[in-house]
Amino acid sequence: MCLNGPRGAADGTAVPLTPESMARAAAEAVAAGATDIHVHPKTPCGRDSLSPRVVAATLEAIRARVPVPVGVTTGAWAEADPAVRLARVRGWTTLPDHASVNWHEPGAEEIAAALIDLGVGVEAGIWSGTDAAARFAVSPLGPKVLRVLAEVTDTQAAETSARTLLAELGPAHGRPVLLHGEDAGAWPVLRLAGRLGLATRVGLEDTLVLPDGQRAASNAQLVTEGLVQYGRARRSS
């Protein structure tokens, strides 16, 4: 599940922004059935950060509360300069279990290679509407990643975009695929993942609302509803 993403205080008090609130939200989500945590460590002002100090504080807080794997982002929005971003990752003193690397971003392969060298699992973020699938198809790192994070950014025709993205990925170097959408596309893509038997995720990074459009009160509520929706879709397939 995805705790917060690049969202900030303006997105509502349910989005956890501090290590303590992230740890509490993670514990509640795991109690609701989440088996993996993806989080965006943040500075005190709520900005995504790859700082070793910020990443360590977040991971230590969450791991004190949950027994499941914990992963972080390496998104370019947290550090635009690829060289600085790479240096930040290489400087991590507390390592996540896995980290997402958006394959369309500059420096993605170098960051993925550094993570693999550190013993950190790589989630290859393949976004719809980019050339990431083509890049990943020819990457020598493809067979070494933990899994493919197939990210559907289209919110209007999300299911169609998801199917197109999966076709573009093809065999994906034989790696497992986790399919998810965002905002208005989050629930349609989650249900498609259920019908296809693919792993998926849900949380306040991907959507702030429940399937009926009501505001979600917490990550745990999204996980609970996500399991219901996924199970129904799986049974109907």
C-alpha cells in the first residue's frame, strides 16, 4: 500500500507527513490487511526528500511498528539533478527493503544499479504515456529488479490505458507486475488487476476517495475497501 506519495498538507489531514504519523498509518494499514508499505519520506515542511537523515528517520519509525517490507520513492520531483539524486541514494545509511525507480526519468538506470549494488530491491516504475516500457524492455537490469510497478497515469480511460501498458510491457523480463492507477483511475485499475490476478496497491498516494466518491478517512479504510473490491473482481473473472 502507498501511504502518502508527493501529497502535502493541502490534500487533507488524513495524509501522513511526519515519521510518527506515517508509522501510525502503516500500522493501521497492516492491521487492515496490507502486506507491503510504500512511502515518501518528507522534510518537516512536507516536501519529499531523499536525504539520508530523512529516509532513515522514516524507515526506523515505520519498522518499529510493522513487520512487513517497507519501500521508498526515488522520484525526480524529490531531487531534480540526477547526479545529486544518485549521491543521495548512495549515501543512505538505513536501507529500505525496496525503492521505486521511474524508468522514464533521467538517470533511472544508474539509480537502479546503485540500489541493486546496495542490496535494495528495485521496483521498476513504468508509467503509461511514456517510453518507459520500451526502455525497460532493452535494459540489462530488467531481470534483476524485484518487480515492475505498472503505473497508469490516465484518469479518464484508465482501464484501456492499463491494458495498453501491460501489452507494451510484454513479458517484462519475467518479473512480477504490480498494476495500479491514480485518482479517478485508481479503483477501475485495481479491479482490473483483480480480474487479471495481478498484484496491486491502494492508499492515499493513489486516491483520496472511496469507490462511491466519499472522502477516505485513512489509508486503512482504503486498504479494507481495496481488499473487498479486489476480491469481488477476482471472483468475477
